[in-house]
Amino acid sequence: MSAANLHLKGARGTRFVAMIPGGKGRETRGNQMKKLLVALAIAAGAVAFVPTEASAWTCYASGTTGATGWGSHPYSLGYARRRALAECAIRTPRHARCYLTGCN
């Protein structure tokens, strides 16, 4: 019997439907593989848009006394600059200055 549903007559004339394993309702391996590949493609596309350290702003600062500092942020160049200057200032004695040496 190749049908997916089997109509049976029960006691007192009631009818019910029995599902047969392996019938039309069962998902084939090909469909499972397609769904898996689609899910993997969507996941790979979502991961592609996550910012990484390579796309972050990184700034460096150096002081007149040789102190250095650096700062990094994925979106804000201003934050990276302020962080680099703050790191340099921590390592610099009073009345010495820190300057930004570069950002990329």
C-alpha cells in the first residue's frame, strides 16, 4: 500500500485516519539536505556582517617622555583616539604631553 493515509472504519461506524510510516508525509533525504544547506548559507551570511578586529579603528599615541598608548573601537574613531591618549597619559609624568601618532 503506497498511500500515506489509510482510512479505517471503527466500531459503530466511526471513521478515523491512520498514518502509515514512509508515506507521502515523510520528508526525503534530499529535502533535508536542501534545508540544511539553506540554513548554513543564512548563517554564513549573518556571520559575514559581524565586525571583526580587522575592521576596527585603532589609534596610537606617544608622549614627549617616551610613553605610549593605544586604543581601539569597532565603530567610533573618536573613542579610539580618546582611549589612546588616555593610555599614554597614564604612563606620562605631569606637565608632559601625549600626541596621536596615527590611526587606521
